[in-house]
Amino acid sequence: MFELFLVMMALTSPILVAIFVRNYFNYKSEVNQKLLALQKENDTNTTIVMQKKLDILTDRVIVLEKIVTNSNIDLSQEISRL
């Protein structure tokens, strides 16, 4: 009886190992795809935030250039708008 068990284990072990290996690589592939999607989403959000900051800073530089080049502008009003 024990010999039959050993024979069955010897015959089914490679099949079980192949199944486990295939499932492992499928799982790893799915996780990598999800990770790439999250990284892409994060990059997109970072780009949007950086663009907003750039717009704000550009507006500030424009106002500062106006202040420096034009003496008719009310300085305190322009600074308060920043």
C-alpha cells in the first residue's frame, strides 16, 4: 500500500509542481499589471498637480514683471492679489 502511495506521489508531483508554478507566474503577472496601472495613475495625478503649481507661479511672475516695469500699478493691490 505504501509503495502505491509512493508511485502515485512520484507520478503526480511534476503535475502539481507545474500547476503551482503556472499559478505563481499568472499571479505575478496580474500584480505587475495592477502596479503599472497605479504608477501610471499616480504619474498622471502628479503631472496635473505640477501643472497647476506652474500656472500659479507663472501668474505670479507676470504680476511681478508688471510691478517692476510699470510704475502706475498700485503695488499693494497687486501684491494682495497674489
